[in-house]
Amino acid sequence: MFQTEYEFTLPKGYIDSDGNLHREGLIRLATAADEILPLKDPRVDKNPAYLSVILLSRVVTRLGALEAVNPKVIEDLFVEDLHYLQSFYNKINGQEVNNVITCPNCEKPVELEQSSLGG
């Protein structure tokens, strides 16, 4: 059996309406439905960037003591935490960009700067 759920700790954390901080969470591997169904959401039609909000709300299964993680929770994350979850999602789902190439002359591995990859 392979791992399908991963623990994470947000850099800053989500602050709920009562002022409680939630940093520890659990995210699961995405399914095809997780990536396809949000495309039908009218909020994504209006703003394609909203896709990641819906997608993360589907795969983050626990965040601190919250009863549920929904799009509103993801919307209210600090930007650093949103970027962390997007990166973590890409990593566990095999979508991480490989920034190491092999030099064609000497055949040594060369790590590219992030800006070289367009991001």
C-alpha cells in the first residue's frame, strides 16, 4: 500500500473567527474528480485562479480543530500558507517542476534558479 495522506504544518496558520490558530493539517492525494469537478464551478468561470481554492478545499481533509475545510477557509489563509499548500499539493501529486538539468557538455547536474523556470 502506498501513502495517500500527508501531514503538514502551515508556516503562519489559519485564524478562525474565535481567534484560534490552526497550523497542523492533513492533505490527501488528489483524484481525477478533484481536478475535473471544480472546472464546472461558476466561481472558476469568473476567476480561473479560484480553481486552486476549490481544489485545496477538496483535498485538505483536516486543519487543526476545524470541523470542516471549505473554500472560505482556504480563501482566508495568509498568502504564504496558500502558496505552501499549492506547492505541497504539487509535490505529493507528482507535479513538482524539476529544476535540475544535465549539462550537455560535461554531463554534470545543474540546478536552475527559480526565475529561470518562469516562476
